[in-house]
Amino acid sequence: MLEYSPSSSRAMLVIGLQLFWSFGGIFEYVLGMFIMPTYGWRLLTVLTSLPLFVIFIFMYYITESPRFYVASGQQEKAEDLLKKMALVNCSSLPPGKLVDT
């Protein structure tokens, strides 16, 4: 995710990601307080694992980064992905070729 974001906002994105970990821990604790005494640990485990299934569904649609494609020698895929990104952002790519440093 950070490869796709502008460098000026990366720090805030990292802080936001860390906040999700904190809020997730608090949410799990509160969920356990209400679920465990009445329904037990099995339902808590099922409810906790539901977001994982959502991630499995969306993982199919997430592409590799252009940096990965260049590093693995797949220049065409990297250029195609960058063209799609430029089209979505209503901008154009700078002239030149991609090179692996």
C-alpha cells in the first residue's frame, strides 16, 4: 500500500495502520467480554476470523507492485500496471524506460 501512496502522506498512513492494530486489540477485548461469558470461546473464534475471509476474497483482485514486476524481469507487466494507474489518476507517465537498479 505504501508503494502506491505519495511520499508526503506515507507517515500518516503508517500511523493509521498502527492505530488499526490498537483499535483491533481493544475491539477483540470488548468482544470477548460480551461473547465469552454467554456463548463461549468457539463463537468468539468464529467472529474473530470473519474478517480473514473477506481478505481472502479481495486478495484475488490486488495486483503486485510495479517494483516487484521490474525486479522479477516482467517489464511489460510493470509498464501496463503503471499505465492503468496513470489512467485512474488522470495523469501521464514520464518518458523513459523502467530499469532494475
